[in-house]
Amino acid sequence: MKQKNRRIERSVSTWGWTLTAIVFLFWPLQAQTRAGSDSLLGTATLQNCVHYALSHQPSVEKSLMDEEITERIIKGKLADWFPQINFNYSYEHFPNVPTSIGMAGGVTEVATGLPYVSVGQFSLSQTLFNRDVLLASSSAGDVRRRASEQTVADKIEVTANVSKAFYSVLVTQEEIELIDEDIVRLQRSYQDAFDQYKGGIADKTDYKRATILLNNAKAEKKQSEEFLKARYAFLKEQMGYPPAAVLKLTYSSGQMEREALLDTAQSIHYENRIEYQSLQTQKRLQEDNLDYYEWSFLPSLTLFGSYNYNYASRAYAQLYNTNYPSSVVGLQLSFPIFEGGKRYQQIKQAQLELDLFDYDFISLKNSVNTEYAEAMANYKSDLNNYHVLKENLELAKDVYETIQLQYKAGTKTYLEVISAETDLRAAQVNHTNALYQLLSSKLDVQKALGTLQYQ
């Protein structure tokens, strides 16, 4: 029975080690698979594309790395508040030992040292007050904020660029779909013209014109398909998406139309703009800089101490046999009395540089007002243009269908069918382009207002 139990225990142990080995062997592969799948988008909605770009776009990654670098710089500056401990070691050999010459009672020569000397020193210093470390401590928060604001600015720019590139792809895709519909209509029109030619109702020019239009539509589709590849490439670049990976967008024209609408009664709030926030942070940093120069009239105070191991001997072999230790503890106060008016001039310069920010705020507000006025004017114009072209599209569809029926009934010429087809195609393209332009104008208005969401 005991032997059977031992066999069972050995079997369980063996299986345990086997399972552990399998986990360690296949866990990296599973992690790589998850990492690979996480780096691609299964459903490429606009929101997903923007989120992907905020995690993979090189400009955003660089900004985040700059934040980390800034954090390391701050911690490096703040490290001066901590005790500074050092160790120094020296070894000296005097082939000719220094000699002191005395004149009392005649000339006497006395050796003042030994041939072999070695010193080991532990030293400690603690800054109690120093304007450099005080500046680092007081401005650390604003320095961090300035770095993070640059990241926010980059994220806003990436969001706008990805959104416009996303809409550009969708518009091109919709144009291709419209061309496909146009090709179907032209093929049907060609067949009607050809049937009428065969039936002796019309001459051959009608179906030849239909052939020309059909060929032009196919050539236009090929051109749009090539444009689509280029616009996909541009979108992937803006997202930081792998160029060779497949990316399929999910969206609808109805959703685009709903999202194109914007409240045109909104007013400007300058504090919403990241540029305004960044300027406020820079002003606070300049105030800290002014304080730094004003602190130059204050003394620096440092606590220090050291412990020395002193070794000296006539023979090198006995150098470290005897130690003559010494130690010291002290307080150092450094007070600059007069520097030729340098500190006063530095304070005045810092104050003038601080005053310049008032003009920077005025310039920024004027620039934001102009940007908002232009963006809103473009949006209102594009919105009106979109509604007009949407109405034109409905009219062009109705005209085409009516003339097509009249042509089949023999009351209209094929030339009128071609004209109606051309008008319909132009109305479709203009309507699609107007929608893209309206969406782009909306993004510009949101950027001007500082309300563009990037998360």
C-alpha cells in the first residue's frame, strides 16, 4: 500500500512539473499573440482609430517620453535637498620631505612631514537653505504641468488629423460606391440605347455615347480606388498603424450627417484652449524665476561634517599601521554683500520678462478670436452649402428618373439622358465632398473653442 501511495505521489509530482514546463514554454507565445492582436484594430470606428493613435502615434509617444525626462530632471534637482555623502582617498610620496628652517639660536632644519602619506575622508553636507534648490522645489509642479500640456496639445492635434484622415477615407469609399451605382445606371442606359439601335428606333450614336460614359465611369472608379489606397496610407501614418496591416473602417453616412451638426451659438472661453493654459503655466514659471533673483540677497546655509583617516610613515610597508584620525563638524553661511549691481539688474530683467506675458495674453486672445471667427464662418458657409447641395441631389435624382422614363417612352433624346446623368453624378460628388468639408470645418471650430475631445 505504501509503495502504491509513493507511486501515486511520484506520478502527481511528474505531472505537476510537466504542466509547469508547458506553462513556461507557451506563456511567452500567448503573450506575443495577445500583443500582436492588441496592436491591430478589429473594428475601426472613429473613436477606436483616435484611441489607437493616442497610444501609437510617434509624436504622442515622444511627448510622453519628454514628460518622463522632465520628471527625471526635477528629481535630479530636488536631490540636492538630501544629504550629500562623499569619500575621497589620496596617496602621496615625498622623495624629499618638506623642511622647516628656524633661526632661533642659529639655523636649524626640521623635517615637517614623512615620506609616505595617505588620507581617507568621509564628508557629509546638508543644504539648509539655497536658492537653487528652493527654486527647484517651488517650480516642480509647474514644470511637470508644462510638459503634460505639451502632450495634451499633441493629442489634440493628432485627434484632429486622424479624424480628418478618417473622414477622407470614408468620403472616397462613398465616392466609389456612387460610381458603382453610376456604372449600373450607365450599363442599363447602354443596354436601352443598344436595344433601340437594334430595333431601328435610334441610330448608333446613342449607344456609342453610352459606351463612352460607361468607360469614363470605370476609369474614374479605378482612379478613386488608387486614391483610396493613398488615403488609407495617410490615415495609418497619422494613427501610427502598421502600413502592411489591414484596416477596415466602420461608419455610416447617416452617422456622419448627424455628427456634422454643431451649436453655432457657443462663445469663446479662452481658458479652454491648451495654448492659454500653457501660457499661464509659463507665466508662473517666470514668477518663480523672478523670486529666484530676489532670493539672491539671502544667504546660503549649509551644514557640513567630515571624518579623516590620516596615515603617515617613514617606510611604505608601515604606512597603514598607524592612523591619526581627525574630524570636523560645522555650519557654513555664505552671504553675498556686493556684486556691482548685478543682482538688481537681474531682478529688473526678470520683472520686464514677466510683464511681457501681458502682451502675450492679448496676442493669444486676438489670435483665438480670429481663428474662431474664421472657423465659424467656414462652418456656417459649409453647412449652408451642404443643405443646398443635398437639395440639389434630390432634384437631380428626380430629373434623371423622369427623363429616363421619357427616353424609354420615346419623348426625350438620349442627349438629354446624358445631360441628366452628368448632373446627377455631379450632384452626388458635390454632396459627398460638402459633407466631408462640413465635418472638417466642425473640427476646426472645436479646436478654436478648445472643446475637441481627445480621449
